[in-house]
Amino acid sequence: MRQALRRQIDRRTIIALFALLGMAAPQVRASTYYVVVAGLGGEPDYEQRFNAAAKDLEKTFKSAGTNTQAYVLSGPEATASHLKDTFRTVVNAARAEDDLVLILIGHGSFDGTEYKFNLPGPDVTGEEIADMCNHVPTRRQLIVDTSSASGGAMRAFERPGRAVVAATKSGTEKNATVFARYWVQALQDPASDTDKSGSIDALEAFTYASKKTAAFYDSQKRLSTEHAVFDDIGHGEPVREPDTKQGAYLASFTLFRFGKNQQAANDPAKRQLLMKKEELEQQIDILKYQKAAMDPADYKKQLTTMLLDLARVQQELDK
């Protein structure tokens, strides 16, 4: 009975994952809209650090090719009013098949009830940020909040179809974070591409940045004051590493391509093949979640078919 119940739960999880990733009817994502905000530093050191991180991300995303749109707000331009104007632009331009990525760099605060991201002028609350994202028609969204106390924003941000990464596990971790530094570094370092796919997904970036953050505190012989978490199913408790329920959606979210994959993304003749490759890789990840509830022979048959399809697509891309 326990085994039957476990399989029933597994099937429900799998169905939810298929719905979340859109596997029932794969669609090519035409563009990715990146919105990067470097908030109020308060001190020259933080001001310089936040702005430098935002500029590095702007350079990275703009090098990604013609199918990306990057909006970067920093310094005196990073106000709540300008942020709302930027989102209005994205709302009018984005389509359902596109992706939205919002990255917040700076200081945050949490009073036990409400999270706020610090900006020049009036701060913006977690609920206000979520509302801006809610109006963007893209089905797939990612919010990366690298600020202090960012864990306090998780409840406000979470929604099915949206993955959320926070630099802290709760709103009570209020010290300035270093997670942002390593999140930016993850998109610049090919070593973060652990599956050697030629692209960096959000789970790879999260894992890279989390490990680098922990190593930083170890090297300084200091007790860590930040513990990054993520939620990619839109409800429940955030986690610090992937498990049987969380992680598949984050792994499906491509953040940056390089080398041949970047060239393919910028080549209209190969872009469809690249999207097909990424869809197949996502389907293989989902199949792995099914394994425990499947007949071994059926699992092997489906996996073999997908791997052969993937090999054929990769062969076409390599021509």
C-alpha cells in the first residue's frame, strides 16, 4: 500500500512538472527579457559593488544575441517609478512563449510581515514586484533576489510557472550578501556548465553561486550569515538543493548560452534545432523523475528514444 501511495504521489508530481514545463505542447521561446536592478547602496563601497554587478550582467546578456532584451537600472535611475515604466515596456513587448528574468541586486529589509527592496526614493515591496511580474504575459518566469533579507520575499513572489531564488533562507538574515557576486560569476564561468551542454541553466547558476558563497565564509573563517534557497513549484517551503519535487523547472530555465550554442541561438536556421535540443534535455530530466514509478523496460525504451533523438538534433547543430 505504501508503495502504491508513493507511486500515486510521484505521478501527481510528474503531472505537475509536465504542466509547469509545458511538456504537453512544447513551444519555442522566441526571446528572453532580462530586467536587472541595482538598488540603493547606502555607502560608496556597496554602491560601486551593486552597479558593477549590474553592468557585468548587462554585458553578459547583451552578448547573448538578438533574441534577448536586457533592461538594466542602476544608480539614480533605479527608482520605483522607472522600474514600473520598464515593466510596462516589457508587458507590451513580451509574448506568452518568451521568458522573463528579473534580478535584484542590493539591500533588502523585512519587518516580520513585509519585504522591501531598497531603491533611491521610495522602496518597492515584494508584493509590488510580484504584481509587476504578474502582468507580464510570459508563462515562464524567474526572479533572482540577491539582497539581504530576500528570503522574506519568497511568499510574495511564488506563483506556478515562476521560479524564485533568494540569497537568504529567511527575512531574518539581514547582513549584506555576497551571493550576487557569485551569481554574476556563474554566468561568466564555463565551469558552472556542469552537464557540458553549452549553456548555463538557473539550477547550475544557483549551485555554483551557493558553493562559492559557502567557500567564501569558510575562507574568512566566519559563520555564514546567508543561505540561498529556491522554490520552483510555486508553493511550499523553499529548499537549498534539488530534491524529488523541486529543481526540475530551475534546471529547464536556460540563462545563458556560449560557444556553439550561442552561435546557434543567433542563427535563425539553427535556432529551432537549439530549442528542440533544450526541449529534449528537459524531457529527459522529467523522465528521470518518473523512473521510480515506471516499469524498468519502459523507462529504458523511452530514455533510449529520447537520447537517439537528442543525438540526431546535436548532429544537425554540429554541421
